[in-house]
Amino acid sequence: MSASPASFRARVRSGVEPIARVFGRVGLSPNALTLIGFGIAVAAAVAAAGQAYIWAGVLLAFGALFDLFDGALARATNRTSRFGAFMDSVFDRAGEAVVYAGIVYGTAVYGWWIASGLAAAAMAGSFMVSYTRAKSEGLGFSSGTGMANVGLAPREIRIVILVIGLLMADFAGGVETCAAIGCENSVAFGRIWLVGALGLIAVLATVTTIQRILFVYRQSKSSNQEVQE
């Protein structure tokens, strides 16, 4: 477990705090920002369902950035609460799920079953990553946000991979690429990017889940030894 992900998050949070304060001045609460972020995720899901992948990627990236504002505003205004943290976690998971659901629908409608299956697998893997963290912390393992730094693919990494896959699904099938290699090949090339991104997320999420299980297992063994001594 490295300290670098935590320090990176700390730098990002300090950078977005001034913007979060602006939202607070116009009367928005941290929970309101959480709901707005979820609305952006729903818009990204609608775009993905219609195979407007550039819009889906842009909205997903914007929503991921916007998601930082609720926590930053809560900390800057001393309005942190357990309910707010609960809301943030729940709607983060809901937002991630609805985007994958949009991809599943959009690819299934056009008979792109490989992408549909991989999107479902990526969604399942992502939920297992979140569940292992929530369950371990609920049972008293990995105090604080320690579990967030365990594994290859926390939420931030998965979002970056998915944004790249969505954007390239259209960019790689754009007019310039069509002129160079033909439209049918261009569309296929663009699809490879999205399929690759979804497959990579599914694999990395599975590996991350296993890493977190092993992390908790080692903690449990250490705790048992301390009790016995």
C-alpha cells in the first residue's frame, strides 16, 4: 500500500476547494452538489445509451471532477456529517452503475453483445471493489480511508480508463480516420477502444477485489495473533 494515492487526493482536494466555496456562496449545500453530480452521471448514461460516446465521455469526466466539490465544500464550511458521507458514497455508486447501464443498453440495442457483456462485467467488478471496502471498514478493518489506497483500480482509475474508452470510441471513428482507412474499419477500430477499456476495467476491478480480500485476511491474521499474545 503506497501513500502516493492519498497525497494525490489531498492535492486535488486542496485545488478544488476555492471552486467549491463559490458553490457554497450561491447557496448550494454539499448534499445538493452530490445530487447534481448524480444528475450529470445520468446525462452521461443517456448519451452512452444513444451511442453518443464523445458526449458520454465528456459528461463522465465532468461529473467525476464535480464529484470532488461536495466533500471539499463540506470540509471548507465545517458541514461534514456522517449522513453527507453516506449520501456521497451511495450516489457515487449509483452514478457509476447508471453509466454502465447506459453502455449496456446502447451496445445491446445495436447487437454489440461483446461490449454489453464486458460493460456488465465491469459494473459487477466495480461494485465488488466498493463492497469489499465498505464491508471491511464496517467490520473494523482498515481504519480511516486506508482501504481506498489498496488495489490497482480504485474508482478514480476506473473512471479515467472508461473516459478514454468512450472518447476514443468516437474519435477513432471520426472523419479523418474514415478518410484514411475506410469508415467500416474506422468504426471497428473505435469499438476496439471501448471494448478494451471495459475489459481492462473488469480485469483490474477483479484484481483489486482480490487484493482487498487478501489485505483484510492479513489484517485479520495479525489481529488474531495480537489477541493470542
